[in-house]
Amino acid sequence: MWKKVLATIATRYLVAFLNLLLIIINAKVLGKSGMGLIGVIYASANIALIFNSVLCGSTIVYYMTRYHYRFVVWPAYVWAFVGSAVACGLMSCFGLLPEHYGMAIYGLSVLQSLVVVHSRVLLGGGHIRSFNVTFMLQGGLLFFVLLYVYYVAGRRDASGYLLGLFLTQGVAWAVSLALLVSLLRRKRTEDRRPAPASTVKMLREMFVYGLWGCADNLAEGLTARINYFLIQRLGGYGQVGLLDAGTKIAESVWHISRSISFISYSEVARATDAQAQRQMTLHFLKWTFCVMLAAMLAVWFLPEWIYTDYLFTAEFLGVRRVIRGLAVGIVALGCNSILSHHFIGTGKVKYSTACSCIGLLVLLVAGYFLIPVYGVYGAAVSTSIAFTSMLTFSLIIFIAKK
């Protein structure tokens, strides 16, 4: 099991390293305002992606342990198109879609959702190597594609970044589909999971489970990214760019917990003994806290001139303060991710959803008081307060539900 964990962490940190280089390149090519614009575009696409997780995310892994995979995959594929349309329509109504980028965000969210469907089927089947290959393509390939788009094709603006995203996600979709088809052909005769007694009943069960998971993911996603929209309205894309740069650096530590939580969720979902599920979760939680704390401390002590002179440019002065404002919250959210995946993997998704909703509520209250006074730093601190409240709630529930 730990071999899978280490392989997944190594894969994610290779991607994180490429993404760090990409942040540096984006800062120099697009500037603070350009980074702010692509940050809002990407945040919008991620909100649509989270909405699609009703049937395209953890629901697949959970129900693959109960039904034959082919009955689980097709509803997810259909929902990728329908859910993206609904999500983009709602964001447009609330004024969250950047002007002139609505269709691009819709197409990007569909592509990303389809790649997620493939990767979750691979994860649910225990094919961690193929799952990691898909993640490598989805996250790491963008660096090389954008080098070509920026410096060879000469598209050095937000439209060039979008082009790179579409090319990368398209390749990830095609390769992950080929991996999936190849694996499923080999496993077809071995798969003894039953067909559902009623397709309608199965879809209703998946949708109810997925709605709780979607509400969970959406609340958590908004907690992590809604400050982008608040800062954009108060300070413009330049301030969003500063927040985005600091967030991306701080979130590089997040890859530890994301890697571990994927494996933890897969193991917990397939286990049948409640005590064994708790022991697995506690084991993963201890390791996650120790490693994330050490990594975050390393980032904490980097001096400001590293960011302004080498990583970014002088216009990103203040990014270190943003990172420090986020530091406690990043460690808290990483630990909470392990507990959240325990709740989801044991079918207690309502607790995870309640946790994320509490985080969003705390963020809105904290942001209301802090952002107008402290700006970007206030946004970072309010995010930390929200993530810490989520971890506190999860720990209380985990201990109480022995």
C-alpha cells in the first residue's frame, strides 16, 4: 500500500515542480493582471468540474465496488455535458463567468470531467499506475504545451493559455481512454460485480450520494476559490494575480495530502470492517500532518526576494505575506482531506458535506470583516480560519462516532 502512496506522491510532486516552473513563466509572460484573469477562468472551470462530481467523481469509485463498471460509467459521461451546461448557466446568472469566456469554460469543464471519469474508474479498479499516468498528462503536460504556445506559436496572452489547456486536456482524455479500454478488456471476464436490479433505482442512489458529495466538493471548492471573485471585484485582476501566485505556492504542499487521500479513500471504500477503516484513517492522518507541517515550514521561511527577484517579478511584492496567511489553513485542509475521505468512503458523506458548508460559512463571515481592511492578506487569513474550522468539525465528528 505504501508503495502506491509513495508512487502517487512522487507523481504529484513531479507535476507540482513543473507547475511551479509554469507559475514563474506565466508571471513573466502574462504579468500580474494576466495571471489574475487566467486564475478566475480556471476557478470558474473548477467550480463547474466540482458540480459535475455529482456523478463524475467519488461516486464512481464508491459504486464500482457494488455494481459492474459499465453501469456506472455511462451516466457519468452523460452528466459531464449536462452538468457543465447547468453549472455555467448558474455561474452566468450570478455574474461569476469572466466576460467572453463562457463557452471556453464550458468546453474545458466537459473535457476535464471526462478525464476525471476515466481516472476514477482506474482508481476504483486499483490501477494506481494508470491513474498516475493520467494525472501526469493532465497536470504535467501543460508545462511543455505552453512553452510551445508562448515561445514558438507566439500566443502570449490568456487565449494562448486557454489553447494550451484544451490541448493538454484533449491528450489526457485520449490516453486515459486508451488505458481504460485496454484494462477493462483484460478484466472483463474477471469482473463478478452484479448488474443493478433496477437501473432507475441505481441512478437515484448514485444521484443522491453524488449530490451530497457535490455539495461537499462545491462548498470546499468555493471556500478555496471564492476569494478570487471577491478580490477581483474590490481590487481588480492584479490583486487576484497576487493572491493566485501565493495560493499556488502554498498549495504545492497540498499534493502530499491529495496523494495520500486518494489511496486512503480507495482502501477505506474497499474495506468492510469499521475498526480497520478507522485505523487506516488514523495512520494516514498522522503521516499527513507530520509531512505537511515539515513541508509548510520549509515554504514559510523562504525570503521575499526569492519570489520577487527569481520566481516572479517585482510587481508580486507581498506574495510571501499571502503564503504566510494561508500556511495554517493549508496544513489544516490537508489533514481534513484524510478525514473527509474517510466519511465519503464509509458512506457518511453527509458529515463531509456539513464540514465543507461550515468552512464556506466561516470564510464568508471572516472575509466580510478582513478583506475590506486587509485586502489580499485578509483573504488569505480568512481562508486559513475557514480551513481550520473544517478540521475542527471533522475531528469532533470522527472522535464522537467511534
